[in-house]
Amino acid sequence: MSVAKKEYKRITTKSLVDMKANGEKIAMLTAYDFSMAKIVDGAGIDVILVGDSASNVMAGHETTLPITLDQMIYHATSVVRAINRSLVVVDLPFGSYQSDPKEALRSAIRIMKESGAHAVKLEGGKEVKESIKRILHAGIPVMGHLGLTPQSIYKFGTYTVRAREEHEAEKLKSDAKMLEKMGCFAVVLEKVPAQLAKEVAESISIPVIGIGAGKDVDGQVLVIHDMLGMTHEFNPRFLRRYADLHAEMTQAFENYRDDVKNKDFPSDEEQY
């Protein structure tokens, strides 16, 4: 049975909580530049995440760790200029919040002031509690991120599914409830068993956005380059490709190359 969808002129953190309460799923995608964000916003996507995945898909790094706060602000500023409706959430990059709550607040303030974004996202539970608390006390909305936390890849040593073992699953559930109690407006769950994600979503009142966390959460997020088929080497189970832009773009570039080489472009109609 489909749920009647309310029309939101602008998406806010309250809109997302209302969506969960009304049973309406939340659609979230990443974006890192003006042109792509404008299309995403125009398509009615609820949340745009300026993810630290820019480190991978925009800069070519192996992990998300190298991207800097300045670079995240640059990408976020480009995205914010494009949007009319979507809520823009920006990842706090590795090293900008983990060790010092005061630094975490400074990083979050810079993102909000310099980019015009609407919220920040950071990875971790109890271990970053003080950083989250300080950011929230400053009036900055925070989205949590539990499960597979890519900024901790060298700690885990693998991108495999998290929280299969009972002790880790219990910590994840505890951390989710803690984030809700502290005042976070939503939580991303990445690469965790679907049944666990369902339990978490049912146990807290704030939205749970999944990526590789099954269908019984409150919304879904994908990296835009992955779902458009631009990164064709990446093939996790949770990824659904809605286009094959790698093939289409390659063909377009080859056609352009051939037309230039064969002197077919520009034609008489395409010159002054």
C-alpha cells in the first residue's frame, strides 16, 4: 500500500522526522558540484549528502581519509548554490572532529558559515560523543553514521558487513539510541544486517537512512557516481545501477573524437 506523499517546498530536519512518522521513505544521494546538484535537487531528492566519498570519486584517492576540511567546504559551497528544495548535509572529514571536541565545533562552524549547508554528518557513536554534544549545543544539526564507518577503514581492515557479532550489534543499537537522545536528527547505517537495521529503525524516533542496510529502514542513500554507473568497477550487493553512464559517456567521447578527426565537426550549420 502506497503512502500519500506530502509536498515539501523545502526539506528541513523536521521534514525528515515527519516523513518517518508518516511512513514516507526518504531519498538521499550524494553530490559534489553545482551542475550535478542542480539536477538532483530538481528531481525531488530529499537530502543531498556532500560526502567525503568525494575523496574517491572526485579526487581518485583509495580511501576517504585524504580529503581536507577546505576541500569539503569547496564542494559544499558548489552544491548549496544549486539547490532550492533539498536538505544539504556535509561530512566532517577525517581528522576534523575525532580528537578534540573544540576542533570538532570549529570544523562544523566553518562548514555551516562558509558553505551555507544545513547540517553536518560524522561517523561514530560513544567514542565521539563529546564532539557531537558540543556541535549540537552550538545549534548545528547533526546526522550520525554507524555500522561500516569508512574513515575507520584501517582499524577494521576491510569493507565487509559490520555488526554480525552480538557484541558489536548491541553497541550499534546502544549508539543509535544515544544519538537520538543527544538530539541528532537522523542516522546513517552502512553495511549492516537487514534485520539489525530494522530493529534499530523501529527502536528510535529519528530517521534511519540505510546504505546496504536492507529495506526496513526509513530511507536510502547511494553515491551518485555508483548509481549512475560511472564507477563501473564497484559492485557491492546493495548497489542498484539506474544508468550506465560509463558506457554512454565513452561512446559520446569516441563519437566526438571520430567527428573531429574525420572533419565532420563542426558542420557548416555549426559555425559562424
